[in-house]
Amino acid sequence: MTKDSDSQPQLTPAQAQALAALRAAAEGGDAEAQYRLGMLYGNGEGVALDHAQAEYWFTQAARQGHEKALLTLAWMYASGAGVAMDERRARELYLLAADKGSAKAQYVAATMYRFGQYGVERDVERAIHYYQTAAQRGEPSAQFALGKLLMEGEHVERDDVLALQWLTLAQAGGNKRAEEYIRHLVQRMHPEQLQQAREMLLQGLEDEE
């Protein structure tokens, strides 16, 4: 999001018609339209930049459980982007999104509890719970974090086989840091452990099909 501006963008007739249709859908209660309208106001795309309107429309969508709206609104309160910084509100929104099944929010919640962020006390058990839930839902950052913890035996019992599985999935999901950890992990593992990890990983992929 950029700085507020009073300038109203010039729209073509087609763009004006599309904006009017989006606004009508948002006012009619469509959560996706509310989120998209919030993004337009938040970025000043097709409308004058207006953080208050962005917050309003994100809030309307978030009340309906819209994942991206919850995450965007939480980020705004956490960073003070266009709104007054409010760690309590950010925490509530991240946890709400996490409990609704958002893997990204679950990863944030895990980090929050692991390091005592956003006004919560450190709770390693709860952090591990959220890491595992997010990792199982395919969130690469959570897969990497969980694999690293298992590899180092930090807060959990060391398990090289399981660590390799999560780090491999994280790498496949685009996590660039996982490759270095995989390399070090493989060097210290026995051939039997490597074979076990491969078999378990393949079995897991087959179960997803």
C-alpha cells in the first residue's frame, strides 16, 4: 500500500462499469468482491487511495471468514500499514484465520507462540501444533521450520527421517533454505534411514493421490 492521495484515477467506460459491478457485489455482501474492493482502495487502483475504505471492506469480508481478507487485515494491524498498529487485533485475526484452516495463518501463529510475539506468552507446545497443522496443509515455510526443529532436536525429539521428509517437501514447495539443510542432514544419516525416509515420502505422496 502506498501513501494516501486525493487524485481520482481516470477510468475507461469499461473499467468504470467493472468497478460499479464490483462495488454493487460488495455492497450486496459478496465476500470476494469486498476483499477485491478493499485491495483497490488499499493500492489506489481505479479509485482514490483510501486506507479507511480499505480497512472497512477488508473487515466486511473478514467477518465472513474470507481468508485473504483476514490475513491482509491482520498484516495491516501488525505493521501499522494504513491503520494504527494494534497487536491484539492482529493476533485475534491471525488466530481466527488459523482456526478456520488457513495454513499461512497457522504458520504465523506457530511463530507467534514460539517467540512470544503479538502480546502472547511463549508456548512451544502450541507452536509445534500450529507448525504441524500448517505443514500437513502444505505450507512450505512451516514444513521447513518443522523439519529444522526435528533435525536439530529443538523443542522436539530429534528425528532425522521425519526431518528429511519435511525438508524435502519444503524444498519441493519452493523453500530455498531447505536445500542446504537437506545436504547436511543426508551426510549424517545411515543408508537405512535414507531408504526409510524415501519410502515414507513416496507413501505419503501416494496417499494424497
